[in-house]
Amino acid sequence: MLSHLSIHNYLLVESVELDFAPGLTVLTGETGAGKSILVDALALALGDRAEGGVVRQGAARAEIAAEFVIDGLQELARWLDDAGFSADDGTLILRRVIEAGGRSRAFINGSAAPLAQLKEAAEFLLDIHGQHAHHALLRASTQREVLDAYAGAQQTAATVSLAWHAWQGARQRRLDAESSGQARQIEREGLQLAVEELRALGDDLARWDDIQTEHARLSHVTTLIEGSQALIAGLDEDESAVSSQLGDMSARLDAMQAVDDSLKDVATLLHSASADLAEAVHALRRYSDSLNLDPERLNELDRLLSDMHRLARKHRVQPDALASLLETFQTRQAELAASDDLDALQASEVAAMAHYQQAAMQLSAQRSKAAMALSKQVTAAMHELALAGGRLDIQLQPVSEPRAHGLEDVGFLVASHTGLPPGPLAKVA
């Protein structure tokens, strides 16, 4: 529905803003009041050819915009989507700007568009029946729709349109896979090499922290052995070891407690310290016994850490992220394997094409049968209207390649009198 018309600097009009409500709207006025100017301006917004001198005198440009509410117009919505125009809010604005020098520009919902697209969008919206305007029935698309409606084939036609778009989508996916196959092959080879390098590290790939700890311990094992042995000697083995001194002190404190029982708590603490010291010495002995000089293992860890650092630099990640990086690479490998299955893509295209052809052939059969019946019915009506010898022929012309509307173009050919050959309705009417 046309909801708003805006006209600026067109012919005699400086500025007009018209809002339209649902239902019938009538603009009345005397001859010369400007009614036809409004209709002509609307026609320009819908893609009509701009004649010279339409810009108001003294203005740089004329601008006409027509706003439509398009809720429920599914065919138009599909056309807009295919053409790359957004109409998410259910509103369509067709705008035309005509410069004083004659140059004109067209816009659909704010985006620049060729004039041909403006005309194509307008065909979904309204018909202008004026003294010099073409009627919708003169358009091949309308003639096709009339025949389909007469045949009761609107649903079949919609199925054909959907099937055609599905087929073209499947075809494009197959073409994309073929055209980008070389790039994906290079990516696959790079991924395979990266995955093999990472897998070569095995379980160590996820043990970065443990490997670093083990390497640090082995790198300083001599220092650790010497340190632990010195601690054990100082705490328990030397003549002046802490344990020996603590024992002597405990014995002296016990003797003092025998005289003064208030030292009982102190004696308990000292005995506890002796026990803790003994446990610490025992733990140090176990630790010292676990330390072994293992140059082969140290060399192995050196190589492992070097490999992990090298791969981390290569892939620009931290070494502790290599395990998750391997998972990412493997996921991408699976995606490429699925998307590059040309056999599956070709099979999908063939199936979509077969579905289209089946629906299109059914539509062709319905059109062929209806064309003969409608031609006879209209021809009989022409005779009743005293158009003796007049007749309507409906031509079904096979298309060079399948289209969204089917396998044929529909044309209404009319002869108004006996002896005249039927001609296109647009030229005869």
C-alpha cells in the first residue's frame, strides 16, 4: 500500500507531503489544479523516464519519494533479498532525484539502484492507469500471472520459483567449491603438516607445566642433592646438629620441670619441635634419595621444550595453548572435508535441478491446457462485443534457459479485426 508521497521542486510544486490511509483515496480538483502532476511525479518515483525541464525553475534538483507498506508481499520480499536491499521493517521507499542538467539517480530504501531495478520493484506495487500510461496487463509478467490464476496454478508457480532459487543456490555452492578448490587444497596441506607436527609431541603436548617443573629440577639436580645433604647433616648428622642440641635442651628442660611444674607447657612445645624436626629430616632423606643425575632425560626434555617453543612461535601462541590449537586445527580439517565433498555438492545440485524440472513441467502442462481454454473464452467474449474476427492467442514461448517463472514466457497476442494478424497486446491495445 502507498503510505506516503513526497515531492520537492517538481514542475510547479515546491514542496508537497501526502499521507495515505488504508482504503479509497480520491484527489479532486478543477482542470489545471495539479492532479496529473502528482500522478506523473509518482510515476517518476516508480522508474518512468524523466523528460527535460521537470525541475522547478530556480531549483538545483527535483526529488520524489514514494513510501510503501509491503507486509505480506512475499514475492517482493524475495526480490529485494535477491537484489541485496533490506526491508526488515516492512517498509519500502523508492526515491528519484533529477538534476537540473537532466541527470537522474534512483534509490531503493536509501541504497543507490539502477533505474531498471526501480521499475522492477514498482511492478510488484501498483498500476498507474493514466491517459498515456501502460496498463499492467501489457506486461509479460502480468499476462503470465493472469494465465496461472486462470489455470489455478499459483501454488505450482510458487513451488517452481522456490525450486529454481534452491537449484541456483546449490549450483553456486558447487561453483564456489570448484573455484576455491586450489586455495582450500593449500589450506588442507598446511593443516595436515601442522597437525602432524603437533601430534608428534604426543601426550607431552598437554603437560607444559609438568615438563617445565621436571626440567628445572633436573637442570639443578647437583645443587639440589648437595643442598639436601647439607641440610640433613646440619639438622641431624653433625656433632653439633640441631637435633642433638634440641635433645640436650629438652633433657635440661625436663630436669627444670621436675623442680617447677609451670614449665610443663614449654617442655611440651620443645618435645613437639623435636618431633617436627625428626619428620622434616625424614622427608629430606626421601627427597635426597629421589634425586638422580639423569643427563639423558635432561637432554630429552631440552629437545622437547625446544620443539614446543618452536611450534608456539610458529603459530603465534603460548606453549601451554598448543593442545587447544591442535583441536582447532582438527576441527577445521573436518569442516574442509565436509565443504569440499564435490560429489555431495554435485548430487545436491542434480537433486535440486530434478525437483525444479518436475515442478516446471507440471506448470507447463497446466499453462498449455489453460491457454487454449482462456483463448477460446476471451475470443468468444470479443465476438459478443461486436469485435467480429477478433481473437486472442496465448503464446507459450520456450525460454533459452530455465527461469524462476518456469520453462516458457507467456505472451497475449490479439487481433481486433478479421484479416489482421495477432500482435502483442502492448502494441495492439
